[in-house]
Amino acid sequence: MTLVAELETYVDNVFTEEWSRRQGQKVPETADIALKNSAVELDATVLYADLAGSTAMVRAKHDYVAAEIYKAYLYCAAKLIRNSGGIITAYDGDRVMGVFIGDSKNSNAAVCGLNINHAASQIVLARYKKKWPKTDFQLKQRVGVDTSKLFVARTGIRGNNDLVWVGNAANNAAKMAALDPAYPTYISASVYSRLNEVSKFSKKDQSNMWTDLGTAALGYQIYGSTWWRAA
């Protein structure tokens, strides 16, 4: 069989084969789902953490300095996602994706965003400036969080494949993580409406940590926060 014929056969099978789907009780790993038309459905909250201005940073700094910033930021974000009960599902350049499930998934993910803001500004940037005290570098990053049903399938070829996360939460979280870093943490209205008091109000004076930003940015209601919280 030629390569073209193999590709045609595969695509025909994808478009004609019935999907096998099951409700997930945990965030799946790649090996949990077959490469055929098989999927896991989840009620989940997705968090994307993304560095802002990384292209300009790479152009302006030595390669090893940019790599150090990447490593420091992504390590902190990933550890905080895991510490908050999330599962790390993907790295993509300068960003990381985490998935949260369970009754407290929205509050956990929202607070994780505030934790990442603390780590970025008070740990990563603070130590960078300690090493280079004359720098004018400002580390800017954004976290986006949304919740929805997800349809999780396995894509790729044998020996080189991964999961694809289909659903509004994955798309919206990624879009929020590309907004203006003036707000380091963004959540959707769906997440905000499910927050518990601990994740909505400050510990110090019970101020609401989330600002209603309306629908202008993305066409649906979002909230932003400039607050940080140590893990």
C-alpha cells in the first residue's frame, strides 16, 4: 500500500467509525485511551499558564538566560498546579496546561492562578533581579481558567501520540492566557459563579479579588485579578 493510500484509508476510517466514549472518573493519561475513535468525557476545569512577551525576551537576552526564565517559571507553575490538585496535561513552549476535576475544581484552579502570580513576581522575578540587580526586565505572565465538559481523545501515530482536549474550557482558558498581562489571572463567569468564599475574597479584609471585565475582550464574560497568594 502506498503512503497516499494508507492516509486515505485512515481518514476514511476516522470519519466513518463510531465513537466509543465513557465517563471519566479521573484525568486520563495517554495510555488510557485507544488510538481509534475512543474518548473519555470529563466535567473539568482547565488552567493555562503562559509567559507574556517571550518572543521579545528571547530576542533580547542570551539563550541561556531565556532558558533559565522558562525553566524557573514553568517549574513553579507546574508544581503549583499539582499542589492545588490539578493534573499537568501538556507543555507547549512557554506555557503549561493543567486539568482539575472534583467538587472544588473551580476554586482550586482559581487560587492556583493567584499562587502562580505570586511565584512569578515574588520568587522568579525577585531572584532574577537579585542576580542581575541593574536589570529593567519585568516578567509578565497570564493564567486563564475555564470550566466545561471535555471530550478527550488520543491523536497521532503509533510511537508518537498524545491527547487532544476538545471543549470550551480548553479553548477559552488558552485565549484568556493570551490577554493583556495587566491582569495576571483571568477566569470565566462560569468559574467565578462557582468560587467558594476563600477563593473569591482576600484573607486580609474580605475584598473581592476579582474584577468584572465584561464581555468585550472575548465575547463572553470574564473576570481578572491582580492579586497574588502564596501557596
